[in-house]
Amino acid sequence: MMAKTCEQALCLSRSGRWVTVCLAALLCLAWSNGTHAQTQSETGTDDPAPPFEGVVELQELLITAQRIEQDPLEVPVSVGLVTEEEIARRGSETLSQAIAPLANVSIQDQGSAYNDLVVIRGISNEIPFTDPSVSVFVNGVPRPTGLSNFDLLNVERIEVLRGPQSTLFGQNALAGAVNVVTSDPIREGYQAKASALGGSFGTYGAAGSVEAGFGPEGAASLRLSGSYLNSDGYLRSAETGERIGGDDDYSLLAEARLTPVDWLDISLSVDHSQDVGGGFLDTAEDGSYTLSTLGEEPRDERLSTGVTGVITAYGPGFEVISQTGWRDLSYELDQFASFPAFTLVNTVDTDEDYLFQELRIVGDKGDGRLGWQLGAYFADERNAIDQTSTVAGFSQTFDFTQDTRRYEAFGQVDFDLTDRLTVSAGGRVSRVTRDAQQIYTFFAPSEFAGEESFTNAVGRFAVTYAITPDLAAFGSFAQGFKPGTARSGATNPADLFLPSERSNTVEVGLKGDFGATVFSASAFYTDYQDRHTFFNDASLIVGITSVDEAEAAGFEVSVAHEIMEGWSVFGELGFLHTSFADGTVVPTTAGPIDVGDNAFRAAPKWSGTVGTSYRTELGSGWGAFAGADVTFQSSEFGNISNAPVSKLAGHAIVNASLGVSRGPLKAQLNLENLFDTYYYESSYQSDGRGHPGAPFSIMARISLALGG
């Protein structure tokens, strides 16, 4: 029954009309109620609504970087924080747009939803269809590799944790973790939100939510949310002249929360989404937005359905948390990559099923000195991939299946040695078993299979010292682990499995919160063992390899300062040096190549953002706001060969926003890439081509929010 319902919803949503109509109706209803509410204010029957919300100061926030709520000053981790206000000001619709301003952080966009990869400090998942190196979570619940970038619904904040987070977040947080934290449904009354947008390249969309609390003291609450986005795309087909790479996306989310007794919380969420996009792969020549597509439009479609249940029981000084989740993720890709002498065509179909269970017990420190966590995690995953690659009329196919079972146990202790000095220590042990089968066909089929288990233990030790109530220093040592994996694309049994990746990171930092000024700074050194990467020459991906030794070092600095009430400036700066061990040799079709001392791909030395935001009251209940920022990065390489032809030029992107608000109504204009800078967002090739970023665009948004 559920499958039939989802199928019906999918058929209706392919045009996007039903989502747009529903949200438009919600928008009209909200406008009507909002006008009535404003009329009441003007007649004195109600207090006037504020023209805009105030800036949330850092000391008012609690973050969950260690899977418990803490003041940011107490967290011995380099955390990039994106608030709901920043997401709204910049008009961010997706996770990649929201985290773009953060130093030493990016999402590499290869033009298809499945291959959007989170990169932290130069590390990402470079091997297609394998586990992530940076895990993405929503409220602590993991997302599969192919769902690392998605539309944002009801987001309260995004926490980007730099450095290994394997102790508390699992073995795939080798280089870091991204935790998207959503707001809870309201416990009393009702609330409705609606928004619509339109702009360049035929872009239009809508989003909305309704929620309400029921029962005595908000014992139950329910929220329904949805969004729709459609665009023509900013690229063109060289053969047809038509725009390609556009969006046809929707997201649906239903959430329920129950508190039948004081000591028990139960939440359930069901989500379904469709993402339709480009499917092209690094095919634009420098300065061009035109791609060769053989007269056909490249396309990818990602469908995701997930169910998550969380049960929290509160005891005297502790709580028990159970998280259960299931997700089905399917992906269809028709991909084109054109080169001077030939065109590469990829056709891929994937189907992933993911079931997990985590049980965690948390001891509340309260007024005492000791806080602790203990947990166990189990997951069962199945990933099936059918892939056909055609080059110059020759085709090879891969029929690949991998079944994975994970068993993990973890814990952490936080102890206050003094009122100022806190010591944290933790560890995680894991055993991952993979069973893989592949049929590789090139003229004749070759079938092989294998099973391997990967066992590992990682640890973490950190010290936090409160120099003053507003200033804290920390130092930490953390290990990361990503289990070995079978890979689609292996051509013989000896190449089927890659070994496990490991990392060791030493980090020191300083954090301060002085009301008007908030800052953080950290410096780190990381060494990697068995670093998974690939090499390509002559514009063809020809090798996937595991490099014995590699290293990265650098720093991140973040500062925000309120010059006066309503006017703030902010900035992020990151420096990153990466290199493979001296004498590292990788095999290629042209012979062995020494990449020793070469930089990682997608690892610019400098990155960051500077910007300002301003809010003011205009009178009669009206408010105005404006902001601008410059996001920049230095040059980077698209290939570990570091060949000049694979070097992507540095760039700076200027964005601006301005708008007005009155009561529940807000209208906003976002100017993106204001000076129309041409740049590559990513490249996997070595012939000087890549995936270009979007040119100058204008987006207009209008939104309403009502509460009762």
C-alpha cells in the first residue's frame, strides 16, 4: 500500500503542479490571515509584530557537536556553524549553498545529485558509489553517500565538524561530519509558513509547512512540510541549443512527536524526495557554458524515501536514546563527458537499502563533574549498481552488488578536573563485513566475488581550559576510520577490495564570546594511511589506488562582530597544505607517475568568506535588511598529478541580498555571483575542462509566517 501511494505521488509530482498549487493555496491563506493580524495590530487589539527577528548571539546557542547539547565554548572541536538566519539571508535552498561560506569546507558538484561530495580539509569520497569520508546527518541520523546534498526543510542550524569524528559519529567520519539540526514541531497552538521564489534561468518554486500542537501541555505535535523547485539550467547543449542541467525537485516531510508521560519522548518522521538534474560530467571548456551532448540531454534522477523513529526515555541523571531508521535510495543517470577526440557516455542505475539501529545512554553532568555516553550501532546495507560506459564505440559493463553489515560500540567520558579544566576521552570499536559480487564485461564476461571483514578501534582525547568565562582553549588528538570497501569498476578479483583508510589528527584551538564579538581559531595536523584516491591521464579515469601515506595541515579562523545594533560584520579564513608522501608512485596507462609532495585534489590553500549584514526599522511596523558577502578560494587541482592542465583557477564570488518585512510578511531579493565570475566548481579530468559554476542570477522570494 505504501509503495503504491509513493508511486502515485511520484507520478503527480513529475509536473510539480500539485505541490505548487497546494503551497500557493497555503500562501494565499497565510496572506489573508496575516493581513487580518496586521489590521488587528493597527486598531490596537494586538501588539504589533516585530519587523524582523533579532540576531541570535552565539552564547544563546547550544550545539550538539558531541551529540549532547553544549555551549560552543565547551566543545573541543573546530565547528563551522550556519544559523537559520544566515540560511534565510543568503537564500540557500540546499546544503551545498548553505555551507559554501565556511573555510576549508565545500561540496564538489559534478552536475549530478548523486555525485555531490562534501569536502573537509581536502578530503572527500573520491571513489564513486563507496562510503563517504565526511558523513552527513540530520538530527544525528546518518544519510547514505548518494544523499550528501539535499533541499533544506525546517533547518535551525547546520554544524560542520572539521577533523575526524569517528568516535561519536561512526567510522565514515574520517575527515569530519555535517549535522543538520531541524527545529522541533511546536507543542501548542498552530503555525503556518509559506514562501515562493522566482528568478533567472526559468527558476520558480515554493515551500511551506503547517504544524500544530495537541493535547494537554503539548503532549502531541504534528508538522507537514514540502518544497518544489524547477529551473531550466544555465548550461546549453552544443547540438540542440537547448538549456540543460535544470532542476525538477520536490521534497515532502511528515513529522510527529508524542510525550505520553513526562519521562518519555517519541518522534517519527517520514520523508520522500525527488531530484532531477544535469547528469553531465566535467565537459565545459574554459569560459564556456556549452556542452557537447550528442544531441541528447544528459539527465539524472534520484528518488529517496526514509523513515526514522527516535525514542528518548529520561531517568534520574541519564537518558536512553533509541534511533531506528530505514531508507531506500534509487538513482538513474545518463551522463556525457565530451573530449577533443571522443565522448564518454555513462549509464548508471543504482538501488540502495539501508537499515540501522543505534542505542545510546547519556549520563547528564548536571551540577557534577562527570558526563558520559555509551552506545551500540548496527546497520545492514545493500547496494546494487548496473553501469555501462561507452568510449569511441567500445562498451564495458559492471553489474555490481555489495552487502554490508556493521557492528559498533562506542563511548566517551567528560570529566571536570577543576572548575576550568575538562578532560574528554572516548573510543569506538567496529567490525564491518562486506560481501561483493561483480560481473565485468568487455567483449566477454568475467565474474568474480569476495567477502572481507574490517575490524578497527579508534580513540579520542581532548582537553578544554576556560581561561575566563568568555574565553576557552582546547587541544585534542582524534583518530578517524573508514572501512575498506569493494568498488564498482574493478576488472579483476585482486582489485575488488580497497584497504581501510585511517587518519590521526592533532588540533589546538581558541574560542571566545564577548557579546559583541565572537571568534574561534584552530590549527591542525593530520596524517592519513591508505588514502583512497584515483589518477587519470589523457582525460580518462584509469586508476583507483590506495596511497600508503599522506598528510594535511592548516588552520581556520572565524570572527563575527556587531558594530552596532542591527549591523554586523563576519569573516572566515582557512589555510590548507596537503601532500602525498615523498616518492609516492601511482600506475597509469602511460607508465608509473611520481605524485610525491603533490597536493590533494579539491584542496585549495586559501578559502573563506567576508561579509556584512544590516537590519533597521523603518517605522509603522516596517523593517529593512541588507547583506553582502564575498566567498573566495585560491587555485586547486582537479587531479593528483598536479599537471598544469588540471589546475582550476582561484575565484571570488560576490553575493548580495536586500529586503523588507512587515509583520508576518517578508520580501527578499538575492543577487548571486554579482560580477558574473566564471569559475569551475569541480573537475575530475586532466584536459583543462570542468563543471562551471552558475553565472550571475537574480532570485526573488516572498514569505509569510503565522503563529497562533
